[in-house]
Amino acid sequence: MLHVRLITPAGQTEAVVRLIDRTVGTAHLVVLPGAARSPAGDLVSCDVARESADELVGGLRALGLDTHGAITAENLALALSRDADRAERATPGEAADAVLWEELEEATSEESTLSITYLGFIALATMIAACGVVLDNPILIVGAMAVGPEFGPLAGICTAVVQRAPRQALRSLTALLVGFAVAMLVTAVFSLVMDAAGQFSEAQLDGARPNTGFVYDPGLLSFVVALLAGTAGMLSLTSAKSGALVGVAISVTTIPAAANAAVAAVYGDTHQTWRSTEQLLLNLSAILLAGTLTLLAQKALWARQRPRMSSSG
């Protein structure tokens, strides 16, 4: 369940309470008149089944509470109550299948903001991957995939497309493109330094690499894996399964392909540079396609649940 805390202007409190009362899956309604100071108003709180949360938040926003008051929500780790159990049973569907769109938009917006921290993570991940491809070390490749933050902007683009939010789409696309450009440039400089130190060599890059040669070998299998990973990644975001998201991060060749392209460019190996770039673009496209289709499917399926929820109320 989610715990929802609201600050309502005094004149709207009764309308808010009526909305909560008629929303299926709510419990533990508390009203504290005049308790809020900034902004001034009444403090209203309740718990709501995740399946009903999107409908409730939508209704609260329609009342203008996000403009004239405040709406906050957090996941409840534990709720021991007969009323909570009753609310969960009364709500059609499963909590894991429910999408709280405002929560998803907030999460993807934060993860797809072009910041120093984001650039630092993607640059560090690409440099680690560069070490992995030159040394043909799959452990370093997996580590780089886990560190890379690129799924945030990808998810942001998918969410923006489904929610028709062009500004968010542009912000996420900017973070994605600038992030990879900066990471590859930094990795190229890093490769020159490592070459001067005798740690990287063209012979290592061009030699047999049975463990990491896949990073510049785009094909149908790469596309299929990226499609599956994109679907799993979006499901993990909408259901808050962070462990699954880590698995997605280490299953798709994006950061390693960018690293291989950067190192190959330093040594003038146009074949590996272009093939790695193709691998990168192929996987990014597949993730975007899969993520967008997954969200569209979830939106359509949940729209069919709403009539059932209304009839249950």
C-alpha cells in the first residue's frame, strides 16, 4: 500500500474526503483541521492500495490540490490492519501490475537529468569497460554495465512518449546523447594515457578476444536481447523491483560498445569503431522500442481495470 499525505485548503477538505471515501482500496483516513502551516490548510492522510493510487492522485490533481495544496506519497513497508487487508481485497488487480504514472514520471525525470554526477557515472563506467575490452576481461565488462546510468534517460524517453511530454523527452534525449558523447571523449583521452603508460596497445585491441568480441558484433540476437532487457527494465521500474533493474543493466551491450568505439577510434581502427557504434545504436533503439511498447501495454491493460474498480466501489 501507499501512504498518502495531503495539505488541503480548508474549503476543499470535504471534497477531498469525499473523493477518498469513494475510491476503492482506501483506509485509515485521518483529518486534522488547521494542522498545516506551509501552505496553510488542513492535513489529510490515508492509505491506499497501489492499484487505486493512480486514480486517487488523478482525482486530487483534478481538484487542484497539486497547485493550491500538496500531495505526497510513500510506499508502506508494513501495514497491519483489518481495514488495510479489506482495502487490498476490495481492489481489483495486483499491486505489482499497477503503474503510478506520477511516481514513474518523477523517478525517470530525476534519473534523466544532465548533471555532473550522471556524467561522472557514465564516464567512469565507459573507462572501466575500456579496460575490459582491451584486456578481454568479462568481469570488468559486467562491472561497467552495472555502473552505467544510461537506462534512466532511456526510461525517461519512453515515459515521455507515452505521456506525451515533449519537454521531458527532449531533456532525457539530451542527457543520453551528451552523456555518451562526453563518456566516449573522456575514454579516448584515458586510452591515450593508458597507451603512453604501456597498459593499452593496438595489438591487444586487434588480437583474439573470445570474451569481449561481442561488443562490436551487432546482429539479430543483440537486438532480441535488448528488446527483452528493455521490457524487463520498464517492468522493474513500474513495479519498483530494483534488483531486476540491476539485472537489466548488466545484460545489454551499451556502455561496452561505446567504450570499444572510443578505444578503436584512438587506434584508427575504423572497422571496430563503426561496428561498435552500430551495436550501441541497435541496442539503444531496441530498448526504447521495448520500453515504450511495455508502457503502452500497461496503460491499455490498466484502463480496462478501471471500470471494474468503479463497479466495485
